[in-house]
Amino acid sequence: MPQLTAILALRATKILALATTAFIHALIVLNNIFDFQSNYVFTQHVLSMDTTFQPSSLGWRAITTPGIQRFFYFIIIGWEALIAVFCTIGTVKCAARIKLGLVEFNEAKSWAFLGLALGIGLWMFAFLSVAGEWFVMWQSTIWNGQPAALRMFLLIAVTLILLGQSERDY
């Protein structure tokens, strides 16, 4: 019986981390929809590179067309929504199989892994790499979202590591 309790506790921890990841992304999506202008302005400044070191030989990368900026912002919101949806589906599937065998529980993780992979793509690729380095967001003292992006990436990475942790040792 203690062995079963340890496995259930580990699985419950995995599910809680996954549910929290889904929840925070759902909140981010809601905030971006209901307070559209706040983060849209952020996106505009990052893409236009108007608060980076000037003059810059990288200025040719700037995107200043409002329609294209808005398109990027919609892509980000949609990406965040997919993370929330896939992590929610993964949470529900894992919770429904919490007491089943190892194979059945592991099969339930596929949606969660997809959501977490999208999260890595958003926060590490889109924000830390593209926004941070391509659009040199790190140079802005006002519109630098790298600390927040790193925080989100770490949340997802820890959840991914926890979810992937083997239960064979229990």
C-alpha cells in the first residue's frame, strides 16, 4: 500500500503542475484579450525596435507596419491559447487515469507533452530568441520581456521534467 500511495502522490504532483501551467496560460490569454492594448503596445515596441540602442546596424529588422504587428500579436495569443487547451486536455486525461497502470497513465501524457512543447516554443523560441535577440528586446530598459519569458520557460521546463519523471523507482 505505501508503494501505491507514493505513486499516487507523484502523479497528483504532476497533474497539479500541469493544471497550473494550463491555468496561467488561460489567464494570460484572457488578459491579452480583455486588456488587448497593454500587451499590444508591448508587441509594437519590441517589433519596431524603437527603444533599443540607437543608432543600430540591426534596425533593418524592425517591423513598423501596424497590421503586421497586430498579426504577430494575434499569433502570440493563439499560441498561448493552444498551450492552455493542450495542457488542460492533458490534465484531464492524466487525472482520469491517475489510479491506472503505468502504461495507461503514460499514454494520457501525450496532450500534456504537446502543450508543454508549444510552451517551450513560445517562451524560448519566440520570446527569448526571436524577440530577445532578433529584435534585440534585451536592449530596451522599458520593453524587455526576457525576465518574464525566462520565468515562464522555467515553469514549463520544470513541469516537463516532473511529468517525464519515471515511476519505476516506486
